[in-house]
Amino acid sequence: MRLSEGVEWTVHCCTLLAGLPPDAALSAKKLAEFFDVPPDYLAKHMQQMSKAGIVNTKKGPNGGYSLAKPARDITLLDMVEAIDGRVCSFKCTEIRQRGPSGVSPCSYKTPCGIARAMRKADQVWRDELRKTTLADLQIIGLRETPPEQMNKAITWLKGLFT
Amino acid sequence: MRLSEGVEWTVHCCTLLAGLPPDAALSAKKLAEFFDVPPDYLAKHMQQMSKAGIVNTKKGPNGGYSLAKPARDITLLDMVEAIDGRVCSFKCTEIRQRGPSGVSPCSYKTPCGIARAMRKADQVWRDELRKTTLADLQIIGLRETPPEQMNKAITWLKGLFT
DNA sequence: GAATGGGTACTCGGATATAACTTGTCCGAGTCTCTTAGG
DNA sequence: CCTAAGAGACTCGGACAAGTTATATCCGAGTACCCATTC
């Protein structure tokens, strides 16, 4: 069970977008250059973010991606689910109904106890992810990014908007 | 992100084993027959359970798998980690260090904030799984299994130990 | 009748193919901008 | 000098391969049991 690395990429991208002026947009190509990842593959993931309503897109020159909502209203869970989906990590195939001792499906009044426990754990995982917003990640980034990197990043960004 | 179906199989198998007399063992073949799953593939997963110290194995006729510890001392997390591994679902590739604004690794005093949030969520997920023991699952099974299935299962099991 | 040796059937364990999914790449549709020609 | 039309370049979006992991299968090593033979 491993999350797609697309999650890491897009969350970093959104954190970067959160630091831009409200009307600015960054293309997939530029984002990929900033993080040194495959441009086309990143674009594919950003499309999923667009479908999920997390980012807006703008075509043409000076177009690209920008946040669709305030950073405070975007949770880490929103971004994870945009890439990874909303289904529970545990899939119950009801093997209790199979085999020589299985009986008709309507005999089972409650969901499988194992599945219930797994779903509960999945729920607390999602609840925990919901607690962190993009604004939180942005603040952490501003506070903990090495000053040298901050300067390089600002210089790099300014070079795009001239 | 989806858990291997081997998790479902092995947890069900352990729950069944928990209901057997202490000295009894059930072979992978019989377990697979009980749940109607591929015997060889189930055996592969049960080997992982053996490596993790959850079940004991006994070769030869009337051999098979049996619990290595009391059901109360086996958590759902133990079984999940035996199959799925102990590594965090989120893999941080430190993309913050890459690209044109990256600086030397020693400049980063703290782990990436995104990775911290993801690891925290992974931790609460594992903590939740730790709360459920095999004994709990066994009790739930005894309470919620349809009586008709319970009878068929007992009959089936008795047929093996005659 | 009891003990012992060998054969047989059954078990786990690891090595080996196949299938599904994640990862990575490519090309087309749409849109803004810049240039250039005309009024 | 101002306006407007057109070409060009840049963007996203979905369709198309390659690599990796999960799934499924097979065969060999080891062990307990059963039976026949012998004392």
C-alpha cells in the first residue's frame, strides 16, 4: 500500500501556487521545471486537481494553474483524494460468504467485522488528513525553508513575470 | 492506494484458527478450501504470517498453521504489517531539494512539512488498527455469524479431525 | 506379540510465469498575444 | 496614429506505450504416520 508520488508533487505544487499573487498562474511546464519532475506526467496529475475543483486552469500564453479556492479551504485530504481516489484502502470481497460453509447473502445482518475495523482505521486516517490545510503547509514552508532557497525561489519566480 | 487482498484472507484465516483447539493445526489447502481462494497463493501469504511470528507451522500429515500467540496478543496491525509491510504509505522523495532553487541537503533542519503531516496520518491509522485484537474479531464473529453458517462450519471442521 | 526399518503421503517454503496497475510519453484542440497591414 | 485581422506560440486535455508491482502457479525439501518385516 503506497500512495502515488503524484500526491507529493501536486501538494508541493499547490503550496507553491498558494504563495503567488491571486491573479498569477503557473503552467505545468514551469511547475515541473521548479521541482525537476517529468512535465507531462505532472500535467496529468494537475488535470486531476482541476477536475476535483482544487485548481483553475487558463489556456494560452501566460496561462496555467492557479488555486480555485483560498488555501485555508483546501485540505490535505482534498488533494490526496483528488489523486488517489475516495475509496477505502481495504476492499472486502465477502469471503465469509464463500466456501463450503457459506450461506445466502441475505443471512448476513451486519457488515463483516474485519471490514468494519479496517474502514474505521481508514476513516481516522482521512480525518487526520482533513485537519491540515494548504494554508498550514504554506506557513510551515515559509517558516522552515532555508533562507538561501527562499531567495533563489523568489528570484526564479520573478524571472517569469517580467 | 489499496491493501493487498492477502490481508483479508489471512485475517479471516487467523480468526478461524483462533477458534480451534490449542493443539490443532489447519493446512493452507484446507484453509483455502474453507474460504474458496487459490490454495498456493494463500500459502504464500501464510508464509509471511509465519515469518512475522504470528502463526506456527508444522510439517507433515496433520500439520499446518496454528496461532503462535494468544488471540488477545495479536493485533490487527500485526497482521496487516505482516502482509503489507511496515513502511509509511507516503514516500517523501525530497523534491524540495531539487530544481533550480534547491540547496544543499544539510541546509534542511526539519523534515518536509508535507511528509510530517502524511506520516502523522499514517501513524493514527496504525494506532487505530492496533486497538483491535484477534480476540475482538473472534468475538464479533461468534456473535454475528449466522447460526446456519456456524453449524455448517462446525460440521466441516469436525470432519477434518476424525 | 512387540519393535524397528522403510515407504508413502502430506506439509511448508521458495523459485518461477502472468496480469494489473502505476508511471511516463505523445499528439491534438483551444486560446491568448503579438505582429502587421490598412484606414 | 489607431484599429483590426491573422498568424504564431503557448496552454491544457485526453489518448497511447513502458516499467514495476501484485497476483497466481509450480516444484523441491522436510516430516510424521502407517505398514510390513523381523526378532
